[in-house]
Amino acid sequence: MPERKLIVTHHAPDLDAITAVWLFKRFDAQDYASAQVAFVDPGDNISETNRLHLGFDASQVVHVDTGLGEFDHHQPDRGLQHISASSLVFDHLAKLHPELVTDLALQALVQHVTDVDHFGEIAWPEANHIRYTFMLHELIHGMEYLDPHNDDSQLNFGFECLDSVYAVLTQQIKAEEIIKEKGQPFNLGSIKCLALDTRNDETLKLAQKMGYDLVIRKDTEQGHVRIKVRPDQALSLESLYTKILEIDSEGTWYYHPSGKMLLNGSRKHRSQKATPLGLNKIIDLIKKIYA
């Protein structure tokens, strides 16, 4: 049985504090997965009275983003360094678990948290735009208005969001590799297109962000096909939809009224049947209809 651990952070935990705790719990699970979390005023250490009341020895306690210890960055000599509680915890864990050094998704997550903790968003394009209100650090801050004294609720909300962010980042990094190694680019005049055989659905969005006007993805396991056109591209998929209905009597297709999406299967529509049409057949259809 691993020794019981107590992680201490500050009340109303912000993104950095939550991420530092999350890193311990998720990436040093052998020691910290079941660790208890306690909260103190910012800058403080947990008092001996409270520590003993919770049943922990001093050796079982780790402070993050408070207490001016190993995993705090508010000391005078650290004030101007671009570090955070999260980056300090990550560096520590990377020494214990060297495989984390190659985890690009986790590194990107920690770097973003560190930037936000240093108010890096002040330099973002249109820094005062409402879009940034929907970002994770702002949502966590919003919890303080909704339930200002529920530290555990705020922490757990952050955990769920970080789990989701990490999952998406992992898929996005894989998507970039898949596009580079397996993507089949082709052109329809000035229209840049990309076809992919992959389960990774993040490739659709990422390819469009990379400048492809039309992207086709066929799921290598389920057989479903998703075709999307950038919303700023004049091309409509209606003609392709009409032709596919003529030759495919098995697959279930949904044509979005915007003309920019033609979908054969999604997590939102679970009763759709996969098309028997192969990726090359769909590419040929597109070239004949739009070339």
C-alpha cells in the first residue's frame, strides 16, 4: 500500500493550482491518485493543528502554488521567471517518469497554464474579445461567483476540464502526424483538398485550419465517412450528396443545409450505417463533379 499523501493548495484554486494538483494525481498515480487535498489561504502552509487533525505526518504533505516551497513560484527570486506551480511539478515528475519528456500534449498544456498564470493573454490578438471568456481559466474563475466557498467543487470541475483538454491535445498532435504522413492531397483548380484514412476525427478540423478547403475522412475501423468544406469557401457539397444517393443504397448520409458538411456517421447520430464507398471512389466522384 502506498503511503497516504496530502496535497495542499490555496482556497479558490485557479488554473495553475488545479493543474499542479492534477499533475500529481494523474501522472504520479502510484503515490498521489488517492491523495487528499486540503486548502489554505494563499501563501500559507497548512497548520500543524489542521495537519494532525487530518491524520498526516509532515513527511506526507506536499504544498503546490502556496507555502513558498518546492512547488510554489511566488518567492522573490522566482518572481520574474516564466515558471508556475504546474511547470515546477511537471519538471519534478519528468525526473521520476522520463517518458513525460516526450509527451508533447502534456508539455503544451503546462506551457499554456504557465502563460496564463503570467497573464500572457494580455498579448493575445484582440485581448479583450468575448471569445476568451469561454476559456478554461475564465470558467474556473466564474465558479467563484457561482459557489464562492466550495473549493472541492472548483477543483473537481478543473480536473474534468483538464482531462478533456489533455485528451483533445493528444488527438490533435496525433492528427498533425497523420496529416503529414498519410494525407492524400489533391486540387480542384484553386481548391485545396485532403483525403485521409484514419480514426482520428481531429484531422478534419486541423486540416481545414492548415488551409485545406475540402477534407474527407474515412474511419479505418467503422467505415464511416465525413466530408467538410471550410465555411469561407464557396463550394457546396449538394451535388456530391445527390450523386452519392444515386450509387449508395446502404450508407446513411446527412447533408447539412449549409452545404459545407456531408456526414456518414458521427457520435451525435449513432444509428447511421457506414457507406461501402471507399476513399478513392469518393475522391473520384469529387473530381468528376467539381473539377
